[in-house]
Amino acid sequence: MSSEFIISLAENGVWVVLLVAGPLLLVALGLGLLVSIFQATTQIQEQTLAFIPKIVGVLVALVIFGPWMLSQITDFAYNIFHHLHRYIG
């Protein structure tokens, strides 16, 4: 097993992690931005107000993107286990 092969495998792993986490992070970022703009315009400085919309938004995004995220992770795991003979020998 060469160092290029290991770097390629690690690169694919990082890519899958970013791809899977991306939609949830973007939803949380967008909702956080909207809530902070709302708080700035209405001058409501309640700290807990920012958490509830983010939690609900991430849960909804998890329901929507969950099957796709699971298929990405299982495809990556399948490729690792299917080509296990390359990694060992």
C-alpha cells in the first residue's frame, strides 16, 4: 500500500464527511443568520431564541436529506469493504 493510495483514501473520506455534513451545516448557518437579523431589527436580545429555529431546521433537514446522507455513507463503506483485499495485501 503506497502513501498515494492512503492519501487518496483519506481524501475520499474527508470528501464524504463534508458532503454529508454540508446540508445540515448550511441550514443551521442560514437559520442562524436569519434569526440574528431578526434580533437586530427588533432589538430582542434573548439568547435562547437562536437555538429553537436552528434545532427545528436541522431536524427537518435531517428528515429531508437523511436518506441521501445514509446512501453516501453506505456507498463509501461498501467501497472500503469491497476493496478490502487491496488494503490488506
